[in-house]
Amino acid sequence: MSTQWSSGDVVQLKSGSPAMTVHSSDDKQTSCVWFDDSGVKFHTFAPSVLKKYEAEKTVTPPGVIAG
């Protein structure tokens, strides 16, 4: 069975989370690293609870020039 995530992939929890970088992954667990105000965080998740990271999209109102 192939691994869903590869080292270096940027993911987030399906329920929402900061961007996390995959450190290692196999069929049963995916280890991720990310940063917050208190420093480096590291945790292992089931691969099924993760999705590819999607940055929040900002919408520019009509008539406003995005910069």
C-alpha cells in the first residue's frame, strides 16, 4: 500500500489547523512539524485526518486594486 503523504508535503487537519509540514509518514501515522508563537510543535496524526493545506482565500471587493 502506498503512503498518502510524503516528507515535505504541507498539510492541515481536515477540521482546520495551521499549515504543517510532513516530517515522515506511513500507512498508519503521519508526523508533522509546525511553528506557533511558543516555538516548534511536533505531533503524529492518522493520515486520514489530514488534507493538503489550502491558504485562506481573500476576496478583493469590486473596484479595489489588490496590492
